[in-house]
Amino acid sequence: MHGARLLRVIAGVAVLVTLAAMSVVLIPPYVANWKLQRYVNELLDDPATASQAPEAIRTKVVTRAAALRVPLHSDDVQVRASHGALRIDALYVVHVDVAGYTVDLHFRPAGGGS
């Protein structure tokens, strides 16, 4: 019986180590996306943003994404202004290798009026 308990403990530790290793790989893209989303919200909350050209806003978002090491390109960002409401939408994919398997994480930071 003592051997079976030891095997369960070893298996439990192995599962925890595997989960920790996966977290180290998967959490950074989510944190970067959260920071980019927060920046988009800050832009939309700033009254000065509404008076800027859509291309200037797009450039700001792409520049911040580059600083965060987010693979976002100018073509991936849409900035629309209609009826006094500004809308920013972005879409990008992060490829993450986990134990020899590639996982595509799709992120859509967005905000503003419709």
C-alpha cells in the first residue's frame, strides 16, 4: 500500500509541474493582451482621441502592441468613427508551442461605441 501512495504523490507532483510549465508559456500572451486592451480603453477614454485621424489612432495602437511584443499589424486594426462614437477593433493570433504542439491563441482587443 505504501508504494501505491508514493505513486499517487509522484503523479500528483508531475501534474502540478506540467500545469506550472504550461502556465509559464500561456500566461504571457494573455497579460500582453490585457495590457493592450487597457491601452485601447485609455485611448477611448481620452477626449483628445476623438479629434485624431483614424490612421493616427491605428498607428498608436500598433506602436503600443510592438512595445508589448504583440504581433499586431496595421491591417489588423480597424478604427471607425460614426455618429460621434469612436470604435477600435483589433484581431491578432499568437502561436505558442506547448510540448511539441502549436496552439493558436486568438485575441480581439476592442472598445468604443458601435
